[in-house]
Amino acid sequence: MNAFTCTGSYAIMILYGIKRTENRNMLPEPREGLAAISCSKSFCKEQYGMFMAMAAHELSDEDFEKLPSWREVKDWPGKIIAVCDYKARDG
């Protein structure tokens, strides 16, 4: 399994099924098809607030309602929060 770090907001959207992994060319190609995701250590309340403000305008109501509160994610920075299978293919 290969690991990569991304912004906290992107990791959260992957974890909650809002963003998918079809943009594989932007991420490392794991040997076995799995990648562990950790969010950046700089992820903070202010950054999350800016993300939520953007998300309120850019995401559908259904996707926006999936997003966790800062209280739920504040201890995530630098920790592995999700694993994706890059061998999975859509349709």
C-alpha cells in the first residue's frame, strides 16, 4: 500500500464519497491498487472554515450535508483517514 498526503478538505471529500479517485493521474500509482490517505499537518480550523464556505456554494445540498463538522475532524491532521482502491473502475 502506498500512502500520500493531500489537503484535509480533499481527503474528507474522498472519505465521504463526494470526490472519487478517477483523477488518478494526480496521485501516485500504487503497486497493489491501494493508497492510504492522510491529510496535511497544516490542516486547521481556519482552513476548514474556508473549505466549508466554498463547499456551501460549490457542492450539491446532498453532498454538503455529508460533510462533518470541525469538531469531528479536528484530530485528523497528519493521521491516516481513508484507504482507496485504485484498481476499482467505474462502469
